[in-house]
Amino acid sequence: MENNHTEAFTTGNFIHDFIDRDLEEGVYNHVHTRFPPEPNGYLHIGHCKALIIDFGTALKYHGLCNLRFDDTNPAKEDVEFVDAIQEDIHWLGFDWGDRMYFGSDYFEQTYEYAVALIKKGLAYVCELTPEQFREYRGDLTHPAVSPWRDRPISESLDLFERMKNGEFPEGKYTLRAKIDLSSGNFNMRDPVLYRIRYIEHHRQGTKWCIFPMYDFAHPIQDAIEGITHSLCSLEYEDHRPLYNWVIENCPVPSHPRQIEFARLGINYTVLSKRKLRKLVEEGYVSGWDDPRMPTLCGLRRRGYTPAAVRNFIERTGVAKVNSTAEYGFLEHCLREDLNATAQRVMGVLRPVKLVLTNYPEDKTELFTVENNPENPADGSREVSFSRELFIESDDFMETPVPKYNRLYPGNEVRLKGAYIVRCTGCKKDENGNVVEVYAECDLESRGGNAPDGRKVRGTIHWVNARDCLDAEVRLYSNLFTDPDPDASGKDFIACLNPDSLEVLTGCKVEKCLENGKPGDRWQFMRLGYFCLDSRDCAPGRLVFNRAVTLKDSWAKQARA
Ligand code: ATP
Ligand code: MG
């Protein structure tokens, strides 16, 4: 685990108000939550909101939080996702102890509760076809119609058992709760509890051919695990009456309370597993962990820290009304964390050689530089310097534009931490491209300070050509050009940004980076924060991902 958990949600929110009241009134004497991901995709930053609320609330009340894979629906589940979800939760700093469960482990119990409901006259086997089902649903002024709701209990019991035994084809029968056909809440109009599906389950194999619906299975799973507060996103609010109906009418061992919170949305991205899967499967990105993806594995590979993600979630708050957070704010949280923790190094993305014509050819000097001026405890290191260096090609202009105070013939700049140099000219190839820049070094200005106190406006970064390392650097910008690609009805694929990835090769970085490990992060001075890629690095091959720029480029974009 990269980071031990600091308490989440120390500030109050409306969920905690509910819980406080429950504890005060003695409805519960402890707090037990659960995080119920469906193992059909990787976790994204929206799930992160739910899991931080679930685990964070348990932590705040010194309670417990279970991890429960909601594999009730037999389609599309995969061990790959089960493993990845656990890794992501641990990475964020949370732990479920020995309480990892699968919803499908309760199929037997769920079946028994369904039988109990039939015996009480509260459920019946219905044989409307899916088309008839829709047709008989009614509307706000007309109740639903269900010709089978008065089927004798013994007949329903018999049919339900035979459904389980595989005697009927898919769609022939369903088990429905007998609640209220005229309810204004359509979830209460005799909802389906079980349906027939001949599909292999990833854990249960072919043992079952009837599967409970989510609205029936979920409250039962919560109750079996002794969950006190079942926290879920807002779209389940209208399902709460059904949740409570199941809890009240099945002989369950405990009575959990469901509380809903607003979903997290972020602009310039999509947060739906279905859409994210399409991006992966159709090759718009390189995988679930593509650094442009809003998945936790993508953010991690990009260079995000657990602290940055947790801070972002905590600061966007827990609300009762859905809203959209700024992607730029997520980046701000990362920048803030890395500013405090990341070592500063020098790296040159688009290099051009700088030759100091008056500097001795065989000399190498070492300069001691602080690793992080924001955190002196990080110590210092030695950076080597010699006659030939690499600088950023846009730090030289043969004919400067107004206000340009970097290198141009006749101008002086400070080479960060080393010397002041005066540009004397450049060499160009036959196409007119600058291949070398020349300067003279003020040998009296060691450390970068002019002995006569004269003013030098520009400071540029550099690396020593003699010992620097080659690297590939991947620059990312937003995956979508549209601020709301997730809007319903919008073709999100058409909103993709064709320029969201720029790959630079032949970049030059400081020698100290040869000891870096995949996942390590640095500030490249003047450029941004970069993370060593966890997938594509190899011995002798450095690949960096730009996690975030130093300044907010979104603000600039918004102004433009
Ligand atoms: P998706 O819409 O991405 O497919 P889901 O709701 O189907 O998500 P689950 O695996 O069922 O995915 O989600 C696990 C938990 O995460 C659920 O409690 C769900 O409510 C919550 N969750 C999913 N997306 C968000 C979001 N954007 N904001 C807050 N909670 C979310
Ligand atoms: Mg879901």
C-alpha cells in the first residue's frame, strides 16, 4: 500500500447526520457499510467517490466496511476485474480486512427468501411475455395490469421450483412481488424478483438458471452481512421503497438503512463503464490503464497519487444533488500534492545542443542542488556540467519576439544553478533548422550569480550532454474536446480529441533518473510533473508520462 489512510470525511456531511441520529436514538449501536462494485470493468473516479464514502464513513465511526462483488447479474463478469478492483482499493489506502464477499454466495438464501414471500402471498409466478409486460405497465393515470397476481400460492411454489430446475425456457415465467399495481412509483408495481437465464455464472457455473434482480438481491445481501447503512448513489432513491419492502417482508437477520448521495460527474470525460469499455475495445485508447482514462489504474499510471485523488473526492463534497466537477480541479489537487512531495530534476523535451565556446573541453563540474526547495528534508544531489549541454529548443530564438528574454544572439541568461552565459550565435542545417547554439560562459558567475550584481532576466534549464539519458515522453491533454461528452444522446466518440496524446522521443533527462522505478514521479523544472511509465519502461528505456503541467492550462483554454 503506497499511502496509509488519513481519515476521510473528517468534516461532516448529511450522511453523517443521519448516522449520528441513528446512533443517538439507538437504531444501531455501530456502523457497518459496504462497497458493492460490479466486477464488469475497472473502477473509475466516480466509483472512487462511492468507495471513499463507504470506507471513509466506516473509518470515521470506527466501524467496518465490506467489499462485496455484486455479481448477481451473471453476464460479463471476469476475474481480471475482481483482482484489479482489489488492487485499486488498496492503492487508495483502504482495506476490507477478511470481509470480501460475492453477491452470488447468497443465491441459496435469496431463493429461500423468495419462497418465503410466495408462502406469505407476497410473490407470484407471472407469465406475461416481455412485450405484454411493457404493455400492461400502465402510466401515471392508469394502474398496471397483472393477470397472474392471484395465482394460488401452491401453484406459484410449484412453478418457481420448476423454474429453478430448468424446466422452462428463458422469458417464459418471472417471479414478481405482489405490492401495488397503482403505485405512483413504478418500481412498486409488482416488480420482477427473479428471471430465467441460461447463462454460465463466473462463480456458480451452471448451478442456477434463475437469477434474482438487483433490487431484490441487494437489500438481502446487505441484511445478511449485517450492514447498518447502505450508501448508494442517487439513482437508487426511487428504489428505496422497494428496498425497505424487501427488508420488511423477508425474514432477514438485520435491517439496514439505505441513504443516497449524488453521483460524481467530471467535465471533459465520460464516467460510464459501458462507454469506457467501448474506448478500450475499439482501440481509441491503449487499454483500461491508458493514462488518459478516468479509471483509477489510468490515473495511477499517469502519475496520480492516492492523496491527490482522495483530496479531490473529499473536497468535491457529499451532496444530495448531482453536479459536475471541473477536470482542472482534479489536476489542481495533483499539482498541490506533487508540489509538496516531488523531487525537482531537469529534463529537456525538445533538445538543441548548447556549446559554451570558452569552457574547457575536458572539464566536468558538479553543482549541488536541493532536491525539493519546498521540502529541505528531501536533501540535495549533485548535477554535472560541462562544455556541451542540451537546452529546450524554444529557449533559443535567432530573431527574438518582443519580451522574449531567453537566449538570442547578444542576450544573457542564467543556466539554472550553474552559470550566466551570453549567446553568440548558432549553426543551422541546409533546411535552416538550428542544430547548435553557441554561448560564452561568465566563468565568474558560478552558481548563477553575476559577480557585479548585474541583472539577468531569464533562467533556463539544461542537462549535461556528456552524461544525460535519452527518454521518451508522452504528453497528454484532455481525451475529449467537448466539455460534456457524457451527456445522454451525445455521440461521445465524435467528441474525442484527436490530439490528446503527443509522443516525444529523443528527450534528454538528468542522469539521476537512471535509478528511477516505474511509478516514481518528479517535477521537471519549468515543465510539469512526470511519472515513469509502469508498462513500457525496460532496462535502458525510459518512458515518462506527463501527469500534469505546472500551471493550469484549462484556465487558458477556457479564456480562449
Ligand atoms: P457505471 O455507471 O460506470 O457502469 P455502475 O453504477 O454500474 O457504474 P457499479 O460497479 O455497480 O457501477 O458501482 C459500484 C458503486 O459505485 C455503486 O454503489 C455505484 O452507485 C457507485 N458509482 C458508480 N458511478 C458513480 C459516480 N459517478 N459517482 C458516485 N458513485 C458512483
Ligand atoms: Mg451498478
